[in-house]
Amino acid sequence: MQTILARATSYAFDPDGVLLLHGDHGSLQLRPTVSGVRWVWQSFQGGDGTIVRPDDPSQYTVAFLPDGTLAIQAACTHAVGTYTVDHTMIDLRIDGETGATSLPGLPTARFLRDLDQVTSHVFRDGKLYLALPMDAGILAFAPTSVAPPAATPAPG
């Protein structure tokens, strides 16, 4: 594998977001994962044609941590939960919320409710799409970089 990585002569992404590396020593397929990225909510498209977009997408994020936990920001509300992934199937469970209480029907309440119902996911064009059951809708997310923590200066 290291030889292919080191000596790749070309690369491409397939429609599912898989990175394809090619070279004289073979080919390698690298699949995207949900963890290691903070995902910013872009839109919700309902099965009935309803489209919802947050006023400020940066206020609606999901981070899938490597240990199977979720860190969610929904405007002034922060939530935690767990997730499991099995190929395209994904199960999200929101365990608790802190911060401002949101009223039903507002983007925060809808965002959290929809996340808790997600059953599958796909990657397309660098974005993550989380699907609700029975064609109820799809949440679209774009990746965002996470700034490394600032270094603490040494005393003296």
C-alpha cells in the first residue's frame, strides 16, 4: 500500500467519493469517512419538495468523533450523541442537549429532530448527504476545516 501511495501517477474520484490512485505498482481505493471532519449543514430537501436552508450554516454543525460519539451545534443549542456506521447505513442517537431551548418548527428543532432520524448516508462531490427513512428527506452537509488548538506559550 505504501508503495502505491508513494508512486501514484494519477488519481480520480468516482461518483461515490472514493479516491482512486493509480501507478505502475497497482491501484488503491480510499473510501471517505464521516469522522475527522466537522460537517456544516447546507440544506434539507424533503420528500414533498420542501427545502430548508439555515440562515447561518456555520451555526449548524456535526462532528463524528472517532470513538463513536457526536458533537452537534444547532444555533445556541449543543447536543451530544452516538453513531454507528455500516457501509451506507448510519444510526445517529442524540442523547442530550444544553443551551437555549428551541421551539418546534424552528430550524434548530427541525435540525436535531431530523438528525435523530437519519438511516443512511452517501458522499457526492465532497459533500455528505444524510437520508431520513422512507424518502422523508435528505440533509446536505459540506466539510469545513477545524482549526488546531492554539499553542500555550511557555512561561518566562
